Amino acid sequence: MDLTWTGNQFLDQQHSLAVHMSAAQIDYTTKDDVWSETLAQEIEKYCDLPKNYVRVAAGATQLIEACLRALYRAQIVDVIPNFHLTATLARQEKWNYVSVPVRFPEELEPALTPYFEQEDTLIVLSSPRNPICYQFPLDILRRVAKHCKGYLIVDEVYADFASHSMLDFLQQHPNVIVMRTFSKAWGLANLRVGYAASAMFAEKKTALHLIPNAVAGVSQRAARFVLQHPEAVRVSIAQTRACTQEFIKQFQQIEGMFVWPSDANYICVETPHAHVLAKVLDELGYKVRELHDLKGYPAEWPQGLRITTPPQKDIDVIMQCIRSSLKQIGKP
């Protein structure tokens, strides 16, 4: 099992088959909705968002890039660790880029305070965080949005697994753009479809310069199908949450492990034995990621592993392997 993968492996085969059947009805010789407006309306309905709040593109990656290009003025502040796209694009374009390391939620507001009054500053962060998997509390995010004179991009691509979302507060915070995707919880990773939501789109305060026909008709219709039939996704999310908490509980029983609370479909474990454990799990057939192999991960932070949540039967195998390996190297 590849536990570096971050789609939704808890979705059943019947759900996947239903998606394929919905896509099979498409006439491949014609184009679909040029700007994905029908899908945007479906998302607004599902998320209970006002009209014209949503823009659809070929995955959250394309949308983040489009927003960065549209909103950049003088400076980008990137709360790290984060998806490396912001840092990569800033380097390519030679933009003024500042990375702000934040470990614990209570550090966020003080770390960003120096940038709040700068109207030309664009702040980017992820919640749930990648790879340390917790969500920033809503009260903290809303204070940041309130005090920030510039724009705030919140990458929520894992938020379907979490308990809350800034989507519910976009009307009160028109400077916020929330990024979401169908690649994770919804199980459509290869179809490349995501969306951005913001009050500023309805107010026409900024244009995203989206690419026409960027989202294939098959992707649009598959996304519309899962929105209209979300039951299997909801069941899989509940299973993911249960297994994630069990995974965390088992790691917490091992001395010397620091396990972050998780609001995503993966966990983050800090241990000085990360490299050894990654190698052992790889030999067993489970591929995981070492934190310091991730682009932009703070070098001074502790070693650790990012592990996608597996089914219960695989949790037991993984934990048995880890305990055995630690015992061999002289740890409890």
C-alpha cells in the first residue's frame, strides 16, 4: 500500500463504478461547459454558498496559481509548512517572498501580525495543514482575516475530512479565498477538478483569468455526479476519521513519539527514528514520506513521518512492524 498517496482509499468500488458510468454518457466529440459554470452552481448549492461565489478550474493547483498571479502586488507571505506551489511560483517569477514557519496554532496570529497592515501583502496558508495535519481553529483564522488588510488564501484541500471550514464565513470576510478539490475525499484525483470560493468573485473585485475549457467535460460531469450522490463519500469520510483516531491512539502508546492531532486523512508523527521506520515500512510494502524530504519543510524541526490513514487491518500490521523495529534498535 502506498501511504504517500492522499486520495480517498476508503471509497467503495460501487462508488467508483457509478462515477465511471456517469462519465460514459458523455459525447467525447463535443466540448462541455467552457467555464464550468454549471458545476460551479452545483458546488454553491451543495456548500450553501451565495450565487457567483465559486470558480472552477483544473484542480486546486491551477486555482492557487491563478490567484497568486491575479492578486500579487508587492509581497507574498507563506505560512510553512505548506504545499510548495507558492514558494516555487514565487521563485520562478522572482516575486518578493517571505516564509513564516508556524508549528502550533497559537503561533499563527503573532507570526502574521507584522504583515496585517500591509495592503499589498498576500498571505497563504493551509488548513488542515500539510503535512502536520491539524486545522487552525476558526476563531484564529477569522481574527487573521479580520486584521489582514490584504488578501488571505486558505488552502482547504483536506477540509472535507475536517470538522469546520472557512467556507461558512466568506460573506463576513470578503478578502478570503478558500481553495477546495475533488481529488481527496471525493476520489477524483485523476480528473483534475477543484474550486475556489470567495465573496470577491461575486463583487467582481478581482478576475482569476481562468483558462477556457481547462476542465474536461468528463471531469465536470463526474464532479456533478458525486455532489448529487454524496452518500458513499460521507460514509468513507466517517471511516477515515475513525481509523485516523485509532492510528493516533496507537502511536501515542509508544514512548518517544509525538503525534499531531489530525483533521485530515493522514497523520504526522515526530520521532528521531523516522528514517529507520520509513525504510522498514517500505520493505514491508508500505511507502510513507519523511517530513524533511518535503520541499520547504523547516530543517530545524524534528524528524518525522507523514502517513496516510490505512484501513484498520493495515493499522495493526503497521503498528506491529513499528514496535518490533523499535525493539530491535533498543527502544521501548
